[in-house]
Amino acid sequence: MVTELEVLKVVEKDLVEKDVQRAFDENLEAIEEGLRFVWSQVNIGVGVIDTLAVDRNNVPVIIEYKVDKADIYSLVQVLKYY
């Protein structure tokens, strides 16, 4: 069975962030075994977490999606959430 994530890998088109997010949100186990979706677009005051998940040990996992290559500002964005 071909997953949506596999399709996104080979599609040659301009993707928008929400398409990437939806594909991952629906297939978090493809990132890490036991990773479970909690919520998307979580406003935490200092910003909006794209996807909040928990791992198999119930440790929160923050996922930030970028369609283009991430840079230092992407890292700073995620660190603000911590």
C-alpha cells in the first residue's frame, strides 16, 4: 500500500505547508513508532505549534513544518515553544 507520504516524496509540484502538515499528521507513525497525534495549530501565546504529538513515553513532541529548506530562524521558532 502506498502512503500519502510516499506520494509527496515523488510529486513534482509546489506544495503548500498545509498539504505537508496534513500528510504527516495522518501518518505520524512513519516518523517514529508510537508517535501519536494530539492536535494541530496549537496557539501557545508565543506562537502556533503546527503539530503537537506525544511519543510512546507520553513525552510531548513539537513538529514545525516548512515547505522550503529550514534555516536558523526555523530553529529559533521551535525553541520559543519549548
